[in-house]
Amino acid sequence: MPFTLQVTITGLCLYTVEPASGSSPAKVHVLMPGSGGMTDDHSAVLMYDPKYSGETPPPPGPVSVDLRGCAIELPSTSAIAPGQEIPANPFPAELVDIDAYAGSPLARSFVGNDPGTDIQARVSLGAGEMTFWESGGPWIIAAAEHGRPSRESMLAWRLTWTVEGIDEDHLDLTFTGLNGNPAPPPIRLVPVGDMIHVFAFHAPAYDLPPNGPLPTPPEPGQAAHHFMHIYAPWPNPKSMMVPVAKPFAHPHAPPESGGVVPFLATTATCVGGRASLG
């Protein structure tokens, strides 16, 4: 019976589309930049509920796979229903457009299997569409052109990708090593209730499930300092714009807060960006 795959992606990620070429369909690539020099080292992790293992009883969970040094394509099957091809413009406006700041498109080598140390992991999506995104609050984004005004935007830090109608009774997670690294062994998942839901994270280890202590929320005016690492694939970016946090009003905020809700975790400051592929 056909099932639906959902992939929820959280954290500091660079999204790009590789257009269709010949018999190869279009793909979305989610790149997780290398974390060299970051104050908080970022983990690249794939997680899923052990109920999808097909074992009875299921093993304890969640099950976590270290993605550092490897790539995975989801779904890794050709059994895709018609109409599930990647749309021409699959990304919401809430992903920062990096092109104007980087000054050039993303080099194609970064979506290959030898991207260098600037990319520590990749999740590729061969079908479906983005169906949900979540923001930690508004950000101030400086204009790429000198002298132009800044703007305010609700930037996405978590997105869900949905692929419907996978005509199989399982999903094989098949990994590819990057930069000559060995790949983890393949994993077979079995749908439960016509659904498989996996999670990809690129965030500090203390923000990964199960939740650890909450980090100190950023103050208004604090920059999303990890964001500068999204420019790692560009040796000489035109400018390295970093979004700046802004407090925001919320109808359910405590009265003593003046209607302002701070961010609850640094994961919400690990926002994503998008770039065109050269």
C-alpha cells in the first residue's frame, strides 16, 4: 500500500535545487556546512522513531544516525507517484536568498560526493514538496546593496518536506560517504499507519532530542552568529549578512513580559538559507 514520507529538517542548512537533466529528475539538496570555528559545534544527525524499524517490540529510541561525512537521498526509491516531481521554486520566502550576498551561484561541486570540508553532510530530496515551515520570530535582514534599507522577515529554522504515494512496503535509507569517508550501513524502515517520518538536524548537540537544558535566549539585537558559516562554500562572498534578532509580540505572552516572547532555544537561531546552483 502506498505511504507518505515526511522529512523534517531543523537548523543551519543551505538549500538549493539541482534542475532536471536528461532522465535525471530535479532534486533539492540540503547542505549542512562544516562547523569549523563555531563556538557551538553543530551535529548533523538523522533521527527516527524506532516504531518504523519493523521489530516487535521496537528498540528503544529515538534512533540516531550520525550524518557527518555522508549524504542520504530521500526517498531512495524510484516508486514515486506522478505529480510528485520537485517544483520549479520549492522554497518559501522565509529562507534567506543567499545569492545577492554571496555574489555568485553555489558551485556544483558542493552537491557532489567530494564537497570538501566546507560541507559536513547532505540530505537530498528527489520528489515531493515543502508543506510546512516554522520560525522562531522576526529577524532584521540587511540589504545586499549598500544604502538600501533593511527589512524584517520571519525566518525559517524548521521545514517539513512531504512525499506522497510511495508505492512500496518499506523505505531503504542508503548512505553515501563524502570526501572518501565510509558510509553507515543501510537501514530499512517500515511505514506505520501509511506514514514514515524522519528528522534531520544540523544544530548544537544540546538542542537535539531528548531536550537538554535550555540555552540562554538571545537578547534583542543579537546576531545569529552561526549564520556566517552558511557562506562557507564561497571563498570570497560579496558580503556576509547575518540576521539580527528582534523581540516580537505574542497574544499568549505573560502580562509581565509586555507581550514579548523571547526565543526558547538556540536551535531557533540556526536559520536556513537558499541559493541557486551554478
